[in-house]
Amino acid sequence: MAKAYEFLWQKPVPAFMQEGAVFEIYEEESSVLEPNCIFKVDEFGFFLTWKSEGKEGQVLECSMVNSIRYGTIPKDPKILSALEASGKAEHDLDGRIFCVCSDADLVNISFTYLVADSAETAKHWVEGLRAIIHNFRANNVCPMTCLKKHWMRLSFLTNVNGKIPVRSITRTFASGKTEKVIFQVLKELGLPSGKNDEIEPTIFTFDKFYALTQKICPRTDIEELFKKLNGDKSDYLTVDQLVSFLNENQRDPRLNEILFPFYDAKRAMQILETYEPEEELRKKASMSCDGFCSYLMSDENAPVFLDRLDLYQEMDQPLSHYFISSSHNTYLTGRQFGGKSSVEMYRQVLLSGCRFVSVCLEKIILALYRLLRYRLRKA
């Protein structure tokens, strides 16, 4: 946008959630309890992470969490005995268990249960997690923030030694490049590059990760555009060239000139000073290809108006004036004929925004009919 706009997509994450707490964790489908897990939320509210001694780090993306619920006492005797062994007797569990419900879709749902050291701790975490999930704006962040998010995920997925396996990095990029190329780039960046090597999270900085992505997946399209704009005569763009690009290529000509004014040299300098990494070029009022790429991958170059992502339409009209998201055969988890039913589907559909659900009363009516016939016979 010609006017500077700050995209406030981040929800504040309380300090106690960033510092983490110790929980016992188990999955609904598993009979294994993972004791003494350090459970945290990162400063941006992207991930829920946990790790226990001698185990690999686990990561759950907040955007996949659809609800935080209080849990009941587990029925599995193995989980109960494991909790008792860790000093949490069955009669003391009331109010201390909560569940993180997550899914990739509405059917394949996972339930991760956390057991806190007290009911008060559980209450704080339930309230804190409910406040940061369903962050719609975080799903519309710029490509640069998405890269940072992916780097954070790799940094959290540590092995039992608390280090990042090189194999995790090769799996990230192996779709289009052979492992040998990735090993070579890691070596050029001064990082461990052996197949079975491990990287200390402290040295695997975002700058290293970004350099890695640029070498393995170079943005040749941006490089070609950059050369076209400067006539392939230099290694930088001048302010005039940048202004011309912003007005002629980036700005929608249908926009109102008063509400959405044209870019000028002053605005172009603000962009240049924000995204140009080299100080010498900033002093010369010039932008390198790296700075140009950073700008194009930023929130300022978003394809939509970011200030309109929140609810901004009038919601006071009669109900018949709106389209309502509706559902048919809501209770089914599969095919209409032969598919299984689940009460959980109603919760998932309502959480996804649906406001009209289908309830099958056939079996209920049949049961009432049989009960009525039985009582009439008795009478």
C-alpha cells in the first residue's frame, strides 16, 4: 500500500506460557504416558511444543487446534497407574486435566491430554490457550513470516540430545533437490553437513536458514524482474526506478487516488530503509536484489487489504438477509450409507463456522413408538 500499514496479526502470549510448565501428557489413542514434559508456547503463538528428558521434541501448530477442553479422569488403567507412579492419585485429578483437540480435517481428530500439578495451573493454561487459538490473521501472514515459522518448527523438532538432525533439514528440501546439494550448501554456510550430523539450535539462526532457502530454492523470477527494472546495468535499483515499479506494476489503477495515493520518493525511501540489508546502499538511496526480494515477501506487498481481514460488514440485518453455512447429515464421519456416526462431528462443524446442523431422529422416534406400544399392551 502507498500508505504505511502495520499488520497486527500477533495475539499476545502470556509470559508464563512462553516460560513453560511441567505436565504429564498422553494421547487418547495411546496407553503411554509421557511424564515431566516441558510444555511451552512460542512468543508468536505459532506452536505448542513439548519435550521430556530422553525424548524427541514434539510440535503442534496452533492453527490446527480447534478447541481446548477440560478432560475427565482417564479410563485406561495403564495411564492411571502411570499417573499414580508420578504422584498423581486418581482422586486428586479432578480439574487438573485438559485436552488439546486438533485436526487436519473435520474427521481425523487428535486429542492430547495434559495433566497439571494443580487445578489452578490447569485453569490458567486453558484460559491462556483459548485466548491465542483461532487467530485468523496469523493464517494470512507474509511469505517472510512463513519462512520464519518454518525455521521455528525445525528448531523445535530436536532429537533426544536436544539438537536438530540434518536429516530433518534434508526432508524439508528434498522434494526438488538431491541430498548432496543440501549437504554442500550446509557446508558452505559453516554448518554440520553429514548425513547423520546434528546442529545446535543456537547456531541454526534464521539468517542461516534464510540463506539456505535462497541457495536451494533461489527466486529466479524476482532476479529476472530486478534486472528488467534496472535495465541489467547495475546491481541495485534507484529510488526513481523503485517509485516507477510501485506505481506502474504494483498499484491497482482502479483505486481512488485520494484514498489510495500514488507512491512518491518519500514513501519509496521508507521502504528502502526498512528492507535494504546493506547500510552502504541505504546511504546511497539504492536497493539491492536481496532488499527488493525482502520487500516483495513482506506484509506491505500483500495481495489483499490486510485491514479487512477482520469482520467489517454490518451484522444487524434480519437473519434472512445472510447466507448461512449449513450442514447435511452432520453426524456422519464417512459415507452416507455405511458410514459411522459421531457426536464429535457436531462440535467440529460448529467450530468451523457452520450454523445449521442436521439431526437424525429416526431411531429416537422408533424407540418411542416401541415404548408406547409396550405400555399400551400393559394397560
